[in-house]
Amino acid sequence: MGKSMQKQFKKAVSLEAFVFLAVFIAIFGGLAAVMGGANMMQTLMNTAYQLLIDTVFNIMAIAVIAGAVSGALSEFGVIALVNKAITPLMKPLYDLPGAASLGIMTTYLSDNPAILGLAEDTNFRKYFKKYQLPALTNLGTAFGMGLIVTTFMLGISLPGENVGMAALIGNVGAIIGSIISVRIMMLFTKKEFGVTEYCMPEAEGESIDDLLNKRQVRGGSVGGRLLESLLDGGKNGVDVGMAIIPGVLVICTIVMMLTNGPSADGTYTGAAYEGVALLPWLGEKIDFILTPLFGFSSASAVAVPVTALGAAGAAIGLVPDMVSAGSVHANDIAVFTAMCMCWSGYLSTHVGMMSALKCPHMTGKAIVSHTIGGLCAGVAANFLFKLVTMI
């Protein structure tokens, strides 16, 4: 058991109580001062409710389907096949077994938590050592909503500019960011778990070679095995969906209130998703740093990656208005694709995902790793696009 998982004791009243109280009052007092106390509380509750209905249940549905599919893939040996075929590529890039590539595919086609449905499957988990499993949070998040983000960007009309190439380069940037994020995360997990122990311990009389080259299957006919594997995998998805509820509701609600602004008429009504737009404002203040790194065409463009911290869907929703205003060009699309895909709302999902992987004590390290990875994804996309356009 890691040190952070052991029980610790402190004085009943210490300095941190006063520090926490001061920070708590500063955050929520500031929100109340801008929005009004009653409006702030209504927005807090309404946003949490809408996230539960619109986001959590959607993620749960994705997790159920992904879990069902992964259960069938596991039962009939597809995961074992992919592990054998892809390990030579995944090992040098990510220090992960080839089976992890299935996590990339499932999250690219759906959303970050889809990888958790795979992680619950014993025939998937057995390929991983303990230090590798927590990094699935960073790997899955880096590709979450990839297809949706890429398709959305491809649909943007910028006459005379190569949006298709920009979106492709954005995907390459996200891959670079994912490698960096996973590798940094593993620096922490190796210290926590070591590098030798597998997630699935050896049974008596069974070697690691037996564990990796054999798979457990259900009894019965092919049809029965298929149905049972689908239902068991779907049940794992339900468990995953329940596990992420606290993280999504608590973290994402706060992020949304710090990201969004008032209603369309500039007033606060207590409706869901209203906020004080603090994060975009901060982004504009450090625009002198961000523009050279990311090549943004205007200061307002920083709002897209900042919003992607909380939700990729909300972030890409900002792009059409910027295109209409003429403040976005193909180079911005490349960076938006890379950062929206790599970050894909990780502040609102990392907590729940790390909890589902039973590593909640390493959530902070996962977030730090992924913050760096997402920034590197944007920088890589910016300079790759400039390089390609010069050729």
C-alpha cells in the first residue's frame, strides 16, 4: 500500500483549516459577488443536474457499450491478438503493452472513460504491470472524443485554407502530447508501484509466461459465450459510470462556472452553465506567452483550449463564431484539434477515472502530467503546421 493510502493523523485544528477556509471563501465569495448569492447557488445546482443528465448518463451509456464490446473482444481472443501485433510499437513509444492500443481506439471513437471498460476486463488487465495501469487515464484522455473533434474541425469552412491538413496535423500533435503525458505519469507510478509486479498476480503453479499466453474463457456454446461476455462487459460499464459521478459533478461544475460567462443578455439568472469567465480572462492576460508557442491568430483564440480543460464539446462550440469573426485560420484549427483532443475535458474526468482505477491518490500527478502533455500537443501542432506549409 502506498504511503498516500495509509491513514494519517493531524491536530484537530491546524493552520490548514484556516487556509482552506480562506481559499473557500475567496472562490465562492468571489462568484457570489459577481453573480449574486442566490444566482450562484441556483447555477451551481442546475449545472450539476444538467451534467448528471446530459454528461454522466451519456458517459455511462458509452461505458456500457464499450464495456460490452471489450468483453466480446476479450472472450474471443481479439485483445490477445492485438497485444501480440502492436506491442513492438506501443512498447517503445508508451512503455505499454500492445493491448493498450485498443484503449486508444475505443476512446477516439467515443470519450475518455471508455478505456475504463477495458481496464475492468481481466483478459485486458493481465497484460499490464501495476505501474502501467494508472497511465491508462492519461492515454485514454489524450484520444477522447478524437473522432468528434476531428470531424467537427473538418466541417469548418475556411476558403483558401487547408483545413483537412490542419486537422490531420492536430491529430499528430495529440499523439505527441499523449506520449509525453503517459511517460511523465509513469515517472510517478514507477516510484509508487515498482516495475516488476503485474496487475494480475500469478496463481499457484502458474508462471507469468502462462498468464500472458493463455486466456480464460467461459463455458458453453459460442452464442452463449458471446451473450454472457456482452452482458458482463456492459455491467462493468455501469460500475464505471457510477464511479465517475462525483468527479464529473463536483469538478466540472466548478470549471464550467469559471469558464462560461453570463446569459446572452449579459445578466445572471441562475440558469445552468452560467459563470464568471475567469479562465478565458486569465488566458488573455498571458497571451504574450501563448501566442508565440501556439501561433494563435488572435487573443480570443486562447478561450478554446482553456475551455477544453473542462469540456471538449464546449470548446469546439466556440470555434464557429470565431471563424465568422475572422479571428481563426488553419493554423489555429491544427492547434485547436490537438489540444481539444489531447485535453478533452480532463479536469472533469481525471478524478473519476483515477478513482475507478483505484488510484485516487495519484489524481494530482495525472493532472500535472496531462497538463504538460496537452501544452506540448498544441506547441507540436503549431510548429508542425508551420513546417508543412513551408515545404
